[in-house]
Amino acid sequence: MDTDKCFHCGLDIVKQDEIIFDEKNFCCNGCKTVYEIFSINDMMSYYDFEKSPGATPSNNDQKYGFLDNEKIVEKLLDFNEGQTQIVSLQIPHIHCSSCIWILENLHRLQKNITSSQVNFHEKKVRISYNSEAISLKLIVKLLQSIGYEPYITLDNYEAKKINTDRSLTYKLGVAFFCFGNIMLLSFPEYFDVNEFWLDHYKNFFRWLIFALSLPSFFYSATDYYVIAYKSIKSRTMNIEIPIALGIIVMFVRSTVDIVFGYGQGFFDSLTGLIFFMLLGKMFQIKTYSFLSFERDYKSYFPVAVTRIMTDGTEESVPVHEINKGDRLLIRNQELIPTDGILISENGSIDYSFVTGESLPVTKKSGDKLFAGGRQSGSIIEMEVLNSVSHSYLTQLWSNAVFQKKVEQKHKTITNTISRYFTPALLLIAFAGFGFWIFISTTTAFNVFTAVLIVACPCALALTAPFTLGNVLRILGKKKFYLKNALAIEQLAKVDTLVFDKTGTITTSKKAKIVYEGTPMNDEQLLWIKNVLRASNHPLSRILYDTLQGNKRIETDLFEEIPNKGISAKIQGHKIKIGSSTFIQKANGSTLQTSVHIEIDEIYVGKYIFNNEYRDGLSELFSDLNKDYEIKVLSGDNEGEREVLEALLPRGTELIFNQKPEQKLEFIRQLQLQGKNVMMVGDGLNDAGALAQSNVGISVSENVNVFSPACDAILDATEFYKISRFLKMSKKAMLTIKISFGLSLLYNVVGLLFAVTGNLLPLVAAIIMPLSTITIISFVTVMSNLFARKLKLSDKKK
Amino acid sequence: MRTQNRGMSVIYLLISISIVVAIVFFAAFIKAVKSGQYDDDYTPSVRMLFDDELVKASKDLGEKETGNIKTKIKTKII
């Protein structure tokens, strides 16, 4: 057992904070408490399935005050009758079998929970409990106490029940049922047709096959008829037209054949075709049920906030019921839900997600606050100016860009090919008909229908779904989650890349700190560190983590003036740490964020906080620069210009102080110039730009947490692979093109049979599955090969 | 012609029965899909590997004996 890591959560243990309990090491009291809870309730199996599966429980007590409100609870429940209530909660920490085990055994921790079931892919748990004995709030608190805190946002509150659409599964089932049985029943006729017994029972078999084909023809294939009809009406040439045509012709010809006794018909190929097409459709749909690409601001907002009544009492009120003039209480790390004015003396608001400014903004009493910012620091009081729907943030979302359903921004490659395919097909069919009509009418009809049957672009239509479906999976394993197959085609066409700065090419996890001034000795550094320990300011935290030294010294005097600095006395020395306005002797440059140090009234130096850029950024950009135009947009100020110019290739355009609307407009201008733009961003301030661009990628440090509407979500740890992902998309399109060639080859061979009047049902029944299987194997092998060649799996050195 | 029939007429019956059986299975498939069984196809594979604890035993025998049984099962599995 690794004694440096916590037994419960697996994180490193700081020796001073270590807790040893029951002969195991824990990093903090929280982890040890969860261990205790499990051990008392005889649930130690939790640790058997995975190593260190736990998470440190958060201890934010007041967060769930809104669950006391019955109206809110009612909206969050799935079911509420009599004594039973059922709720579905999303729990981001679900990641392994231990999680499934503990969440399905909740009834052992709390006997009023009747049952619970986990959906691993969606990271949800459905809990059924006795509503008279326990409330939702207590259940949520229980989950919080064992480290499985649910993620409840405004989205859950407003979500309407979506009925799962299973029609494709049903259609596939029907298609397979018909196909399998018809294949079996067709075998006798493939082989010797001259056996007497066969002659006798031929009709029985044929009509049975006919009956079996009906469900497949009339039910399973309906999507194709509908799409083909729509595309004829709108005069586009989709691939569904020749498919639908092929299916209908096959059915008609086969029925005619068995009615007049010409042959056994092509029912086997017909149902086989329908089955493979539906299989391809199903394969192309790869949904990541734990992600949502459609998020809007509602999934970023909390359900309720604390309102201060006129008599001073606090109550929890749903976000939509906030009115102008209300007073709200916002705690540390809580979101400001509406535009308003700060009443408290000071506030430190983190707008990084909304406007892209990397560090918290100091506000004083009377300043205007905008919705979407997060308070970092002590509790503040604010007065509401606008209701939620009228706040700046919501106005941003109402921008027309989000409303337009951009489905067919782009013609898929399959439909592009079908523009040539369909006319060519009809030409050959009519040519064949025209040739044979002078010789024999029956052969002419034979040939006409045979051409339409054998050239039915089954393999052609399956190429793209199978290739793209496979690539979707490959990329998903590398934590690059695409919304749908169309995104891959769009990725391959991109020629300009636009990157956001804050949060996208910088990581919010660390900041690079540089010290300028008189060097301090170890003792002095130890004083600084111990003074910082008591401060809550985010900069203090970061600085504290960077400084070395483990000795604990108590401060004699400590005073923190919010957002200005700290004044303290330690071991007889006077220490002052803070902003340039706090320490008069400092010379402040407002563009850089710095923390100044004064010891015993002598100015010592300052720590400058620089953005930490993501690993591999320079290599990534120089690689991308070869094929793409790169631009960087930032909501931040110009302070970083020199650093960026050093990091990035020459000629990369850098634009600062961009408001969200300006980012959107910038992309629109590029598109008007005819460019195909890919936007990479992370926050709400990029949302407009992400929607406007041809492909929008959202970079996320934690994919479980909100990211705005986009076409793809990229885990921040894989950021440096963007150039490889782009190359992969191009290789995917190459695979599709090669495989188109292959499938056309099959079509040509089949056509040779058809045009000469030699198309036997047996031949069709062989060509069709053969071509399908060859194409499917080919594209799967090729796409996997390309993935390996591009070294998508490489870990950073 | 009759003499050459060789009683193959039973094939009508056989094929009809097999179709009926196939339809029964098909109906079961539809029912399963409708009940949402296939909406989550991953979690059941994990759930299957969990040990069943003896909850009933504790009701009949009382705490101490259940503890003994549980330790016995645990040692057997390990």
C-alpha cells in the first residue's frame, strides 16, 4: 500500500495533514470520515473493486437550502405519489465500479431509501425513497457526505421529460427478423430447382417469404421513403433517392416474379439491404449520454439563491422568482444570478467564464455586478437590477445565432456523390431498357429493374456511416467528444483556426509566479508563507502553494483588508502583503497582477502572476501553422501580448479586449471572406463565437461541468493533440473516398451482370452482402490504421 | 404423382410452427426494448459482478451469526 497517497481518494498526502486511522493513511479529515461511515455500516467492499475510488466530500453546508422549498423539490422529482418519491440525480464523480456499488447500496446507509439504480453512461442515479420518513435535502446531504455530490442546476429544474426514441431499435429488430427468416427459407431455391418436392412446395415457400418481407418493406424502410420524398420535393439529390428507388423496384419486381412464376424474386436481397442500411444508421449514432452538446446558460445557473427579506430573514428562492429590488446573499463560490448593484463594501468577482478576464475583479459598494460572475471571498449582499431573463448574460444567449438550427450548414460527402450517382444510374437503366426493347420486352424489363436493383448504393451509403462512426469512437476514447458524424466532415474542411486565450490556451489550474526584488532568505519566506496561510484570497492561495517550507509558526497579529492586502505580525516582525495601492512604496503597473511584500516597513519585492500556458502549446501552434491560419482572441487586456508573440509563430493575429459579441462578429467577418472557421474556446464568453463558427470546440478541464453549446468537447489534458485530431479527420475523409471507389467497382461488376440480362437472384444475394462486408471491414481497418499512424494514443513525454 | 409425395407434407406444419416460435421470440424482444432494458447496456455488465450479500439471513438469525456467515463467504471468495 502506497503510504504517500490517501487510501480513500488517492491524492498525495501532505505529511502535516496526514491522518492515520485503522492502519490506513488519509489526506484529510473528510476522507477519513467517509471511510468511517463505510466501515461502520459494513460497506468496506467499496474499496475492493477499484483502488482509491473515493472523493473528498465537500463541506458546503448551506448550498442546499433551496431544497427546503417544496415547489422546487416538486419540479426536480421524477415521481411523487403517496409515500414514494423518485428522483434522478446527476453525479459527476461516478467513474468506476465502486461508484456503482456504493450508489446501488445506499439503502444500507440510509434505511429510508428503498432502492437506487445507476446509469453509468449518463452518470445518473435514480433513487426511490420513503418521502414521509426522509426528505430530498437529507438524501442530497448524504450523497455529499460520502463524496458523491449531485450536480443540480437550473436545467434539471426546467427539464421537460424527454421520451426516449427507440424507433430505430424496433425497425432494426423487425428488419433482422425478416431478413434472417427469409434467408433460411430462400436456401432451397438457390440450389437445385429441379427436385420434385421443391416444385410442389415452391409456392408455399415463396408466398411465405413474400409475407415475411412485408413488415420490413412497409415499416423498417419508411425512413428512406420519407427522406427520399422530401429531397425530391426540395430538388436536392440525396443518397436516399436511389436507395428508396432500389428498394421499391426490388419489391415490385419480386412480387411480379412470384405472381407470374418467373422466379423466386429478390426478397432476400431486399430485406438484407434494409437490415444493413439500418445497421449502418445505428452505428453512426454514437451518443455520449453523460455529455450534453446543447447546453445553454440554464445548466450553468443554480436552481435557487438566498434572498434577504425586508425583516432580515433569509429564504431560498428559485432563480426565476427574483424581482427587481430584491436583496440577495451571495456566498463564496456562488454564482451571481442577475445583474445588480453591490451593497457590501467589497466584492471580488471572478468573471473568467463569462468575459474571459483571468483574475477576479475587485468591486466596491455601488459598483454594478453582472450575472454569471462568481464571488470569490467572503459573503456579499447585492441588490437586483434586472430579473434573470433580462440580464446581460441571457440577452447574450438570445442572440439570433443560437436560435438558428444549423443543421445543413454543410452538404455531407455522401450527398455530394449522389448528385452524380443518381442521374448516371437512371441513364444506364434507361439505356439498357432502350437496347433490349428491340430484342425482347421481358428481358428489357428484366434489365431495367436489374440495373436499379444491383446498383442500389448499399455499400456506398454505408461507407460514410461506418467510417465516421468508427472515427467518432476512436476520438471519443482519446477524450475528444464529437457531437455527430457531420462534425468530422466539417473538421476536415476547416482552413482557419481561432483560439480563445483565457482557459483555452491557458490553464486556470496554475499560474507561473515570478519574483522581482531583493531576494529573501528562508526564514523570511517562512514568515510570508505562514501569514498567507490564513488568507482566503485566491492569489494568497496560489502563492501559498508555491512557497516552500513546512514549519508552522503562529502569527501574533493578523488583519486582512479584503481585496487590498494583509497586515500581520509574526515572531516580532511586521509583514505587509498586498496590492500596489496597499503598499504605498510599491510602483504599480496595472497590467500585471502582482503581490507586493513589505517586511518591517521596508519594501522587499513583488511576486508577478503570469498565466500558465498549456504544455505543448508552442509545438502545437507551429505544427498547425503549416496548414492553417491561426488567430487568438482574448477578453483579457493587452498585458500578455509579448509573451504570446514569443510563444506563437510569427504572423499569428492577436486581438485583445474582445467582448463576447465582438468575438462572434470577428468570426462572421472571416466567414464572409469565404473562410471555413474552427473556434476553440471554453467559457460563456465564447458561446456566441462557438455557435457562429463552422466547427466549435469547447475545451474543458472537467467534462462533467458545464460547457457552452458546441460541436465537440475536448478534455483539456488532450489539448496538445489538436493537430493530430485535425489530421485524423482528413484521413477519415480520405478513407471514405477510397472506399467509394471500391464500392463503385462492385456496382460496375453487378451492372455487367444486369445489363446482359443475367442477374439471377442468387447473384444479387451474393454481391450485396459481399460488397457490404468488404467495405465495412476495409473502412474499419483503414481508420484504425490511420489512428495508429498518427499516434493518437501517445502520452506526453 | 401421389406415390411420390413421401409424406413431405409435414413440412407445412413444421415451417408454420417454427414461424410461430420465431414470432414469440420477436414479441419478447419488443417487450424487452419497450421496458427500457436496452437503454443502458453497460451498467448491468458491472452490476453482474457484485456479490450478493445475505440480507435475509440477518433477519432470521440475528446479527452475530450473520457476521460469521459473511466472513465465511468473504474468505471463500478470496
